[in-house]
Amino acid sequence: MRKIFTHSILLIVVSALISGTGKRPPKEDLWALFQRVPFKEKLNRDFGMYFFYPEFTQELTSLKGKEVFLKGFYIPLDMQASKTLILSKFPMAECFFCGAAGPESVAVVYLKSNPPRMKVDQVVEVRGILDLNSSDVEEMTFIIRDATII
């Protein structure tokens, strides 16, 4: 009888894990989705310059407004404590700003509260709401809002 009970509990736990009924949403590989976004060069009349604008895939736009997870290398935007940070797929020496990577390799993160003290290139994972920017050249393309560090 005890063996049947143990097997029943195990079956329930395995079924719950397989069906995805847990509270945490599945983790998408956002870096891979970001990488598949094509960028087209267009004239921005306000600045009188050409910029690259993203054309988001359906797969990525289906995640807009949903809770996502992103893990990357911490890059500070300011020397002072700030609720805004950059996550990069690559360490700082290889990131979009300093190296040869493209805009698909960075995301701006707007935290709900000030982060703990972190070091440049520290690996950080955040949870927040995905936002996508296709028009404002003064904002990042990939945005995580209302984020927390996990």
C-alpha cells in the first residue's frame, strides 16, 4: 500500500512539472530571440541621420507585456546607484558599446528598487515585463520594466 501511495505522489509531481502548472513561467532564451530580429536602416528626420530600426519577429512580439527572465553581464549606466542598468549577452569588453557586438546583445533594465552593490561584468538574472522599442532612437531596443534581480 505504501508503495502505491509513493508512486501516486511521484506521478502527481512529475505530471505537474511536465504540464507547466508551476507559478514560474517558462524561461525563453531571450538572447536567441533578440538575435533573430532584423534591423533596417532608415532616415530619422529629427536627427537628420540614418539609424537602424528593428523589425520584431512574431515570436518576440508575442512576449511583449509578459513576464520574462534575462540573464547577462551587468554594465552600469552611472557611477551612482541607479534603478537602471544594462544587461549584456557578453562581458563589457565585447559588448555593443565597447566591442563588436550589435544592438541585439544588450537590454536596458528598469528595476523596481535600487540594486545591491554589483561589479561590472557580474552575471545577473532579472525578472520583469518585456517591452520592445522600434522607434525611439534615444531608448534601447529591448527593455525589461518593473524588474527585480533574482
